[in-house]
Amino acid sequence: MRVLVACEYSGRVREAFRKLGHEAWSCDMLESEDNSPFHLQGDVTPILCLGWDLMICHPPCTHLAVSGARHFVAKRESGVQQEALEFVRMLMNAPIPKIALENPISIISSEIRKPDQIIQPWQFGHGETKATCLWLKGLQPLVPTNIVEGREQKVHRMPPGPNRWKERSRTYQGIADAMAAQWGG
């Protein structure tokens, strides 16, 4: 299966699919953390029509997540929130038969449509909470693989710093593995 993981710099989802024998590529404006030759650095838009079977996309949530709702008025007035929503619409409407779009609780729910599923890291082997919405096309909801105790808010409690946004945006390995196993089969 040809898999595109859009807006992923960590390589976790890409590598989970590659381990199962899929032709998986990631694409992000940032360079890959793992220096993989299977990462395309740049805008994902021009490669959406290259015959992918599945796309998992993680569009930036900076202007979408309700955790930043106090800034929504300024984001609407500047147009950055509308641009972010248009990017999400473009990804959702890409000519790819199977699509999963991942984002935290956000205005995608009210401006585009409600998510098909909300998952938590603790359902996939990580003792943490971080509600993650999935909008699905041609895919079934993920089935939890390893429900664990110890539900901490690690991501929410991360200290401020220049790389906080990068640390918060990484896909948990258990979720990446579940995506590959359940959607790549």
C-alpha cells in the first residue's frame, strides 16, 4: 500500500507502516527528526495527486485547537484561522481513497464536521490523557490495543519552551502502531 503521512516530521507513523512492508512517506515543512530518506521536506499540496492509497494527516493545530480559544478573535480577524481551515478542507478532499485527519479538540468540529472518533493515548499503551480527534474517510475507527492505568496530563503540563509545540505534536508510538496494524492490513 502507498501511504502518505502529511505534516509529520517525527516519522513515527511513517515508520510504523514501513515496518509492516508498506511504501510509506512522510511530508512536512520541517526536516525529518530521524533523517529518513523517506521524508519529503516541503509543501504536501503538490504530491496529493500521486496515487496514494492512504493518507494520514496531522495539520498544524496552532490556529484550530480550542486550547487557544482566547486568541480566536485575533486569528479570525487576521485570516490565519480561515487559512488553517482551508488547508484542512483541502486535505480532507484530497483524491485519496482512505484518509485519516488527526487533530486535538478544535474548531474543525464546528466549522467543517464532527470527528468520527476521539481517542486517548491510554487506550494504546501510554498512561496519559490527550484527546485526539480523527476524521475518517474510507477507514474504520481505531480499536484500542492496550488500555492502561495512570492517566496523567503530561502533554498539558509540559513546561513552556521553544520546542514545546514540537513535543506536544508527536504521535504516540502505540497510536502509530495501531494505525499501521489496523489501517494497513
